[in-house]
Amino acid sequence: MNPNFDPNKTQAAAPPSADPRRTQAMPGGIGAARTTAMPPLQALQAEVLCSREATMANGPAREQFLLELVASQGDPFLGPAARTPMNLCLVIDRSGSMEGPPLEYVKQACRYVVDLLTPNDVLSIVTFEETAQVLMPPQRVTQKAPILEGIARLTIGNTTNLYDGLNLGLQQIVQSQETGRASRLLLLTDGEPTVGVRDFPSLVNAAAMARERGATLTLLGFGPDYNEELLAAMAKRAGGNHYFVSRPELIPEIFRAEIERLMTVVARNLRLQLRLARWVEARSVAGQIPAPGQREFDVPLADLERGSAMEHLLDLEFPNHPLGWYRVAAGRLEYEDCLSGRQAAVDVDFVLEFTADPARYSCPPNPRVASAAQVAAASRAVEKTILGMKTQALSPQAAIAELQKTQALLLAEGRVAEAQEVTQALRALQSGQTGEAEKTLMGTVVHLDQGKRPRS
């Protein structure tokens, strides 16, 4: 961590921005400009907004900060067709339960992926059942026919060794790590791990290790028998995605959408380091609930695609504090800039004025911060509904009523994709398919906690 990364230095005057609730940071010197007259192309911009322009001095106070990351639209010289080269590993469950249509649709999805790739991309394929095997070691996609023939020969095995499949896939990914290349493991399974390492913490830690090695992880759960809590926890630790595939014929479409998103990644391996001032308490930081007295945070964030944005909240409390401007937290965002092929960093300040003027500290919160808080509340509401369904503390009718409230909230905040997932869960509940509803909603929680949305 930067030795000058000290939040306890007093901010003696208001930030230079015209809006005292707003600070803005952009990475400088990233990449080489095409002409001396043009600024270097940057993968993202970071902005910090506070819920109010000032909070109460000389008494306990609480405010929320919004950290918004906005991704570049890409290189204007190359246009929208330009895309990020990939280092992709397909990790496929071929245990006995995948026999028939599921495996056939997986083959179709893999063929579609191969068709999308170019010689600038690296692909590897791992399968797992009782053991894990490398169907294809990492190689550039220059000759597609042999790859497609290998996929066509996939057959069914026996039990499900998820842990070894994930680790073997990660081994393939790290062989081809290159700056500027987006690395992703795309893993599909339809069942609980039945052999090998099966405990929840070890599998989640294996997903975290993938992130530490520079790869994100997309987990697709198919059918009624996989463990959605496990896959969702793995996706969160890996900074990746989790999807419930309700029918085998949907597998190719979900593969397609995920690969097309990956092709537009402009900032990857994002990590937020945050240090609070000594007198600040955190209620939550980017979806994390801190331990009592915790002052430092290291938060992995999802990759950002071209034209997207990401929002994360800090919910902070302050004791009896004197008048004036103070830095309540200091942050540093580190990431790989896929546009320049370099490591980049952005320093972000969380600065707040403490005032004795009730009209200022009692004013309505900034609408953008309030909106982000509503979305965070929706995620927690979905989690609470899932728990109520699993423990039978909520009847199906009560769960439907709660989800309808959440659906309305998400629509009001413009989160259409997540609202559609809640709609899918509602239909499943109304049809008596509680398990399908739970699996769908677990994916919704992952997507909401990522904080990503289309750029407005």
C-alpha cells in the first residue's frame, strides 16, 4: 500500500470542485497518446459523491458515499468493433447427470464460442467428472476444425469433481496470462461436488485463488441439483458472474452473451484499497460488513466492459467531531488498463464538511447516492427472501409479496435486467417451483452486489 495513503490528514479547505459533495479522479499518464495534441486513452474514470454536502458537527452523524467507476467507450480510432483479446478456459462438467440434452447443448455452446474466437485469442478446454482432464491445452485459435472435432467427441463420465476441474482450468489460464488480455474461466455444472475436495470453504477459496492469479470466474449452474449458494459465493470471491440455467436449450445463449461481454472488457482485476480515518466507523463498505473496529479494506471488484459503469457504497458513522473539512477515508483503485496494456491506479479521497447548520446537514440526500442505496437495499431484501424460503419462515405467498416489492423498487431505479430476474423467480414460485426461484434469485444477488449497470 502507498506509504502516503493516510486518511488522517485534515483537509483544510473545501475540495476544488464546484460541487463540494463531489471529487473526481482520473488516472494520468496511462498509455501513449497517438499524437502529442491528444490526451492518453484511459480505461475508466472514478468519481466520489457524498449523500449530503455537509454533516452534523459536535454530535454523532452518519453519511453514505458513492464511488462510481465509468468505463471508456473504447478506442475511437478502432471504433465499436474493436475488442479485447481473450484468454479463455471452458471448464465443463460431464458427470453422469449431464447425459442427453444437457451435454449436447454444452457442445453446441462450445462450438459457438470457438466460432467467435480469432487467432488473437487463446482457448483451453477442461472437463471433469470423477477426475479432471485437459481436453485442449491453451493455444491460439488458428485451426478451428480440430477443436470442434474434440468437442464433438465429449462423452459422459461418472461423479462430479468440481474442485479438481476448477484448479486444472486455472492452471491452463495462468500459462497464457498476458497484459491486456482478459482471462476468464467459464465453468458449467449441474450437480453438487461428490468426489475430491467438497467442503464449502475450500471451494470458495479456490475461486478466490483464481482471482489472485488474475482470472475471473463465470459459474453457470444447470438444473435442479447444483448448490446455488456455493456457486454464488465462488462467483463473489472471484469477482465474476453466476447464472442459473433453467433449461438445457438456454446454455448456448448464456455462453454467447457472456463471451460477448468479455470481448469488451476495458479494465480488469480491479481492486479497491480503503483506509478509514481513526475516528470513523464503517457500517458497510462495497457490500462488505466490516468486523468491529476494522479500518482497512481490500475489496476485489468485477471487470468493467466498454460503456458500462459500476457503483459501490460506503456507509460511514462519525462520533462527536469538530467543525471543518476532513478526509474521512483514503482510497486507491488499482486495475489493469486493457486499452493501454498497463497497470493503472487511481487515488480517491472521501472528504466531508462538518457543520453546525441544521439546514445543511438535514437536507435531502443526493439523488444518485440515494438511488445506489436503494439498489443495495434491494440486494439485501432478496437475500432475506431467499433465507426465508429456505428455512420456510416465509410462505410462498409471503415470498411473492416481498419479491413484488423488490421488483417495483428495481424497476423504479432503472435496474431492468435484475427486475426481469425477479419476475422469472416470481413465475417459478407461482408455479410451485421454489427451488428454481431460489436459484434464480441467488444470481440476482450476485449481479446486484457487483454494482454494474449500463452507462447512462
